[in-house]
Amino acid sequence: MEESHYLKALEYSSKKPFDGVTFKELRDYIETTFKTKFNAESLISFFKFVLDTHYWSSTQIGTSPTKDLGVIGKFYISFKEELNPGKYDVSSIELTFNQFTIEEKYFLNGEGDKRLLDFYELREARENAQQAYTISIIAMIISILALLLSPLVERIWNYFLCTP
């Protein structure tokens, strides 16, 4: 099963509960781990995910004005500009963009922690199911062997009991 970059981001964030992580740090970690680069669409989707699963270190902990769709749309243009320099005019939102993607520290919130815990439980359940499947196959092989070998065991038993 291939791991999701969202889950990897949650795992990375959970390792820094007191220090927090920046969005840029998360993005760089995911790009390095998966050896790929985000495009503008996937980057904005990832940014929305970070906002949903983290709270940020500013004074409004737990809430984020950036969840407003207008602001997200502006960030989308900024992400596109970052990936394709010179194509868009982002001067009006560059400071806000830099604050939320480079400077701001994000901390895993309850929703993110719950998602990570659900993933760990699912992974453990799958491992247990795989072990149970393997053990059941071994048990079936043993029962088939016992069935096939029972006439031979009976002959050997009778031979030793019937011989004087």
C-alpha cells in the first residue's frame, strides 16, 4: 500500500509537537520524501489540508482567516507565480503569502491528530488481518496433511499393536 503525502505530513508534524512546522518545511519534506514537485493545483490542495489539520502560531490559535475562499484563491495565484515566475502580479499578496507559507508555524490540531491515529489503527488492523490470513493458510495445510496421512498412521499403529 502506497503511503499518502497527507499522512506523511501528519507524521512529520506529530514529531514536532512543541516546535511546530512551517508550510515550506512540510512542502520540502513531502517533495524530498516522494521525490516529486507539487504543481499549483496540488500545492493549494495540500495548503488547504494543512489549514484543516493544523492550527497556526498567530494570536488566533485554532481559527484561520485563510480558510476564506477569496484568500485561498489569492494563495492559488501565489503558488502558480512561485512555480511559474513572472506570469502573475502577486505584489499585493506576497507579504501575506510569505507569512503563511514561510514564517508561520503550524501545530497539529485535534482533527489532524485524529486522522493520524485512525491511520495507525487501520494499518495495525491490516497487519493483523494479514497475519490471521497466513496462520489460517498454515492451519489448512496442516489439516489437509493430517487427513492425507491418517491412513498411513493407522497402518503404522496397527503394525506395532499387532506384532508380537
